[in-house]
Amino acid sequence: QVQLVESGGALVQAGGSLRLSCAASGRAFSGYTMGWFRQAPGKERDFVAVINWNAATTYYADSLKGRFTISRDNTKNTVYLQMNSLQPADSAVYYCAARWACPSSWFNITEYHYWGQGTQVTVSS
């Protein structure tokens, strides 16, 4: 089992950057696939990015490719989401998620068993 705590959310102007962090506690962090999802008010929780256990495989939502970068440091039990060229449409609560080993579908929210409490990102125009 793993516990997840996100941080790094903030109010930022359009065009700015943020780096979100997700610190994991528990055993065998390196065995988990880690993902980021986001949820705007009144909308469903959407896939953002995912990274496999050794960072050899990453996937991104099509609309975010080139602006967002997911990474992980297994020595620190932490996964990161670097977000550049932020736009108001990126405003949402960002959630870190984890599942043991590889999912059958990298993008499916139901594949992830552990979730953080979320961190708010607000982008002003």
C-alpha cells in the first residue's frame, strides 16, 4: 500500500510554469506506475500523464504533449509534473495516482488504486 501527498499547486499567470510534486510513503515505490490526473469544477477527472516504474515509458494526454513533463525519482519516492506555458484551461485540481505494476490501460482512471488529496492549480489570464 502507498500513501500519496501532492504539493506545488499555486496561482500563476498565463504563460507561467509550475512543478507539482507527489511524495509517496510506503513500501516499494519503484514498483508502482504513477499517474497525474486533473479535475476542473463540474467536469470529470481526466488523464494528464503517466510514468512506469523505471521512467522508461511515459504517456501524455494529446492536448498536453510538449507542455507537460512527468518524471520520477525513485530514491526520493517522488513523482513530478513540470507544467509550462500554462493556460487558464489548465486550471484544475491535480491528483497523483498510483497502481502496482503496469496497468492494462495506462489512461483509465479505474486502473489506479491509490490517490492523493489533490493540489489546486489556478491559471489567471
